[in-house]
Amino acid sequence: MGIRCIAVCLMHSYTFPDHEPLVGEIAREIGFDHVSLSHELMPMIKLVPRATSACADAYLTSTIKKYIAGFQTGFEGELGAESVQRGDSKKGRDVNSCNPMAGLSIPAGGVVGYALTSYDPETKIPVICFGMGGTSTDVSRYDEVAYGFIKIANETMTRPIRSLTEAKGHDTSKHRLATFGGWGGQHAVAIAESLGIRQILVHRYSSVLSAYGMALADVVDESQEPELKVWFEGNVQQELKSKISELKEMSARKLRAQGFDDKSIVFEEYLNMRYRGTESALMVIKPTPEEARDTYNGDDWAFGKAFVKQHEREFGFTLPDRDIIVDDLRVRGIGRSFEGLRKTVDQQLREAKPRDVSSNKLYRTSEGPAILADDTQTLVVTPGASALVTETHVVINVGDAEIQNVKADTGEVDPIMLSIFAHRFMAIAEQMGSALQKTSGSTNVKERLDYSCALFDPDRRWTGRKRSASSSPFGKHVNLCTDSRARIWKGKLKPGNVIVSSRPEFGGTHLPDITVITPAFSKGAIIFYVASRSHHLSEREFNEKCITELLYHEPAKYPGCSRTRCLADNLNDLKAQIAANQKAINLISSLIEEYGQNVVQFYMLKIQQNAESSVGNLLKNVSKRFAGQGLSAVDFMDDSSPIKLTILIDGENGEAVFDFTGTGPEVYGELLSKTSPIIKLTYIQENINAPEAVTYSAIIYCLRCLISLNQGCLKPVDVRIPKNSFPLPSDRAAVVDGNVLTSQRVIDIILECFRTCAASRDDTNNLTFGIGGNISGEAETRGFGYYETIAGGSDAGPKWQGTSGVHTHMTNARIPDAEVFERRYPVLLREFSIRKGSGGNGQHRGGDGVIRDIEFQIPVQVSILSERRVYRPYGLECGEDAQCGQNFWIRKIPKKEGDGNGWEERCINLGGKNTVSMRPGERIIVMTPGGGGWGAVGEQNKARKELDARHAWRGGSLASRIST
């Protein structure tokens, strides 16, 4: 039959949809049965989500139609008008409208069920839903080991609940917990205790609440229209009201056609709003009459005030000096499927005398500890909790008795508590990161997620950390930074003090990465540290590769010379980091209140010792499989600087020496002065120098097992780096490229020593552009700065193909959506595609790089910072090398031939590192490297692997057989 469905998504069709229907008509004329047009499904900015929705619709709709048609034929009358449950907890009778929402129907039904049966609109006590289903609802074992696993599982499940709830600015302790699914009632009390929730609601049909909810779900039709207006009182409001009215009428017509009268139809009105210059849009619902009366002085169209209130709750700040932008309008027409349910839980608790559950034949007792069971579910009531049966629910009150916290022992390590504390420390780091992302105002932190957070014990050894998209494993960097700064300020720090540092020689990565360190005190002594680091855009000398003339000439060191294009964002991000640190201190303090300071610090240390033991066992296994031989490899940076590594492993003690003797000396960047129509610039031509912490971070990245990243991972390793080499430059050398380029190459050389996989694209392909700045002694030029890292091909290995167009190893920064990119910056994205054939061939092929072609609309300064433009990413085990990357400047120059009028294009190779001033209409094309291939083409190499035990350690069970 061939392909019969097609999805169509064109750039900016959310605001100019005319071309998509033309493509759709052509597709139908060709013979496609189903055509999905993105602007009809999701008329909102962001190309990738809209294209994903269109693809999901094209894939699902025709299949669902066929399935429902076949299902109906098995019933007399063919069921009449069918309803399809959608993933947003609503349902529709028009099968054509199910589209992408149809993929999450079962949990969505549960959401409807608990929302309608557990939330009381009168008391307005918020409810958190916890659903856990499975193939069995029984507890098969109840002994110490199984109980330990349950405790770990509970702690694991509370992490996303905390993250999701607090990410929206809500306090979990002020909620009720509603459970559904066969397993939910067994974990509910333990999860509620961990979250500080005092009351649990378990519906009588909780184990089948998804099906029950699907029957209760309303029929919904959504209409949406793009908009781009500045919110203010007056004519704009009238225009928006008029468009909302048109959308409501459109939705009402569709619902009337499905059998609903006007009395059964209600509407929810939304505006998608954001501050100018940000991309964190919030879907703001129209205030209810009660909210308008009580909060907004009777203004039922107070969208602007509601947006400010919601923004402050979710992100912790407002931007009163910026315009509020309305991106789009949405109307949700709801056809009510029922008139009402029974009395709410709160009404039952107020009016009915609770009956003792022992009088119900299904239950045995109301006081914990107890197991309550009926035909469909099992509930566990722990000591200190009590169960109460109403007409529709079992209400479990966790606060009826004083909950006794388990006091852990500091004499011996409890493996269960070790895992629990690992989860708690990680959860704190995650919430710290969420707080930083919420309160930051810059694109670099909020959108690209270029930040990291970490926790440290009193001796400044890092225990847990949250890495979002930073260019290296953050912990060791900040460990050195925290340790060095704490030594400098020893005896001088007081509660409320904050240390700010970016110096590479003190554990920094490069000057744009600024670290904020906050000590926590108890009885006058520091009991732990927290630290956060984020990339501050334009905290540099205008381009990524020329951070300083020399380190001591860095302009940011001098008063009145910030040398930044966006000082307000820099200051806001520093405040956000301080707030995130305080969030972590509060959470750790709560943990100390729960378990005691000695216990918390005891497990901080033991988690590190567990990591040390795990890495030691890994080194023993590697030594055994390589028969105790030394491992070595050498590679070259594009400037021909060698990077050499020899690894000597002590197989008996599980220790190793990583010796970089033979690596090239530090690099001196030639000082160039350049004047352009945009700005006068002094910069360093090239610089691959890297702080010492970069190498440590690369090693820990390669060595750590499936354990939390912490200081203990490096304990068994002795790292030897020659002084004044580019991985350990002198304190007078400029440092920047090493964080984003040298770090990737260090990882490759380590993995090559272990013969783990081929080389990846080995650099982050840093692209920056912008104008303006604040230079001492000169007039301030208002401008902007932009920075991105561009993906490439990943490595192939013994059991996997490489992946195309991804970040690898030391960075996972998000690149902006194409439509957001074009709307926010004066650019056209001409091409962003996979660079076909750039990956190395082999038994397993390396991933392909990408092509990114950007045209500028105004004069800008553009910088590219990249590697693997000379030396190819290598293949292993007879796999072929990948293609090098290339950077081109498509320059417009006056014509010399003919009448001399007009312009012509010239293609100029920029090399790996360069800075140029581009005119309007000029372009930069970045073609990133692919990943190396693994194994000879068409050859399995099985016989050689079985004969050579050094290659077998990667083979899992095969390795075990050989070693045995």
C-alpha cells in the first residue's frame, strides 16, 4: 500500500498558515489518505513541538479510526457516537480531534477520576495525585530486605512529585494526596510522610479509577489562534475579547453538533503570555467571578494581573519594566457529561458520623499498622496513621499520631539508608537547580539550561549535584573552587555571606562561568556548603575565544568596566544563584531536623566512600581484562598540540595513575587588534588552555559507574599533569577554549585508552554573535549577545551505532527552537539539517554531524570556536574515520564586472577559530564533524574478540565467560 499519511509543518505557519493548505491539497491530489497540517493542530510558536504533533496526528488518527470502526462492528447498533479519551484528561466524540492527545488515555482517565472525586471546590484544598499500577496488587514478601527495597522505591517516587509540584511554586505539605492504581494504596502513607502531607484520599474505585474517570470525562473542543500583541488596557483588550468570542462561537457550534445544548456547554478562556525578551510563556486562565471579585477588584478580564501573580509564584520574580506579550489565544469548550457526583469528601466528613472500619466486612481495623483490602485493592496503613471509611473514600490521616522519625545509626552503614540519602541529596540538588532555572531571567539559564548545582560536606568534598547543560561535569570544578575560596576566607565567613568566583586558577572553567558559594552554619560552625554555577552571557570580551588579552587584563576585574552586553541579566542570574543556594540550605536543614546532623554528615561521607569502592572495583576489572598491561593513547588538537595519556592500573588495590606526560605546552594566543563598524575589538586568536579541573572532570565522567556523581569517584585515581602544559597552564595564561574543546578531547583519549568506543565529534562547535557593550571610557552601546553549541555525530561502539545530530560527553545544552531563534534575533535560519555521510563507516557506523546555515539581518560580530577541522574523529577496530568539520563565511562583496552595481557572494573558509564582522545578508555555515566508526565494514570480528581477553571486558556475559 505504501505510505498513505503525511504530516506538513512549515516554518512560522502558526502565524502565516497559507502555504500549508496548498501543500496539503497537493498531497491529497497525489493520493495521500490523511494529511495533518500543523497550524490546524497546534497554532503556536515553536517548530519542533508543532512538527511533533503533526507527525503524531498523521501516525495515530487513521489507525485509531480503523480500530474504532472495527471495534464498533462487534456491537449491536455499533455503539452510536463513540468518545475518545485524550491525554489532556478530556475526551472528544469526533475521532478526527483525538490526534496527538490520544496517546496517554489510561493515566488521563485516572486524572479525571481523582480530580472529580477528590477535589472539593468549596474548601479548595489542593490535591496531588499519585498513580501506580502494575500486573499485581499484592505484596509478595514482608521482611527486612524487601522493606528496604520498598523504602528506596518510595524515596525514588517522591523525587518527581517534589520536582513537579515545587517547579510550579507550590508547597507539597499544603496538599492532600490522592492515589489510584492497584499499587497506589500500598505506598501512599510512606510517600505522604516523606512529602509532609497529612491526609490521603483513596477512592473506593481507585484501582480502576482510570476507567471510572473515562466515564466521567467531559467532551472538549479546543480552538486556538496565534497572536502577537502587547498587553495593555484599552483597544487591545477589546480586540482580544472579540477574537475570544469568535473562538467560543466556533467551539460551541462543534459541541452542539455533538448533541450538547447551550446549558451544558461552558468555556475556559486562556491567553498565552510572557514578558518581552523571554520565552517562558504561561497559559493564563481567565479569573473566575469569585477571583475577580476578591482579588482583582471585580475585573473579570484581569489577565495581566493574573499573569504577574502566576509568574511570581512559579518563577519567584516579576519584570515590571518589560512589556507583557500575548502570544496566542485559546478557548476550551466543554460539554458537561454529567450533572454532578455525590457529596464531596469534605461534606461527608462534616455531616456523616464516620463508622469504624472494623464494622465493614472488607476491613479489619482503622489504626495502623494494618493492611486493608477489598476485591480490587490493598491499602497499607503504617504506625501512627489511621484509616476512616466514608461513603466514597477511605481517608487516611497521617497526622493523627506523632510520626516518629527513624533514627539512623552512625556506627554501621545501612545500605538502605545509604540509598535513601543518595536520593535525598540528589533531590535537593534537583530542587536547587529548579529554583535557579525558575528565578533566572536569562535565556542561557532558563532556556539553554546552562547551569549546575552541588552540595558539599564541611571539608568541601562534594556529595551530590545537579547538572543541566554545563560544558563539563561540574562537581570537581566547584570542589576546587569551593575549597580554594573557603581556605582564603577561613575564619572570616559569617551566616549570610556569599562567595562569588570565576577565576580559572581557583577551580573555575572560564570567566563566563560564575560560581556562587554559600556556607551553612550551625552554632557558629560551617556544617556544609552549597554552590551553583551558571554561564553568564557576554561576561567576556565580546567573543567566546577571546576572553582576555591576558588573564590579568580581564576588564571585568576593574570597577565601572563590566564589558558585558546584558548586565541586567548577569545581575539577575547572580541573584537567582543566591536564591537557589538558600533553597538548598533550607532543604538540607530540614533533612538535619529529620535525621540529625551527625547522621546526615555520616552518610555524606559514606556515599563518597561507596563511590570510591565502586570505581576501585571497576579498575580491578579493567586491569584483569587487559591482563595488567598499561594503557596508552595519543591524539592531536587542531594546532598540532599533542595530548598523550598513559594509564597504569594497580589491579590488586583498585587504583590507577593517569599520566599526561608528553602532552603539549600551554598555548600563547596571538594578540590582534581589530576595528569594525560595530565595535573595536582586541582578542586572542587561539587558545586551548584548560584549567586543571577540566581534566579531573573528564576523568570522573569516564570512570563513574551507575552511582551518584561525587568526590569519592576520584579517590582511587592519581592524576599527573605536566605543569605549564595546556591542560594545566600557568596562572598568567589566558583560559577559555579548554572548557568546551580540550575537555572533549581529554575524554576521547581516555576512552581510546580503554578501547571503549570510537571518537565522537569532539567539540561543542561554539557559535556566538552580537553587538554593543559597556566599555569603560566609552559610550555604552545597547545591544545583545547570543551563544549556542551545535551538535554533531556521536561515536560508534562494539554494540551500537553512532547517533546523528546530538551533543556528546561534556555538554548537553539545548539549542533554541528555530522559530524562537528567528523571532528573537535578527537572523534567518537557512538550513539546520543532518550532514549525511559525515559519520565514519564500519561494522557499526558513526553518527552524522549537522549543517547550520545562519543569515544575519543586521551588522554583527560573529565568532566560531571549534575543533576537528584538521584531525578527523578516529574510528576503532578497523572502523573508518569521520569527516572533519568546516566553517564557511558566505560574504557579500561589490561586483567588479559589468557596471559594478550590486553584490556577489564569496565563500570563505573561516578555519576552526575566528571572529569576523558580517554585513546584513551575509551568512555563516557550520558543518560539524561526525562520529568515528567501529569495526571493519561487513566483518563481525567475533573470533578475535574471543581470543583476546583485553577486548572482552566490554562484552558483558562474554567477558564473564572468558575470565572464568
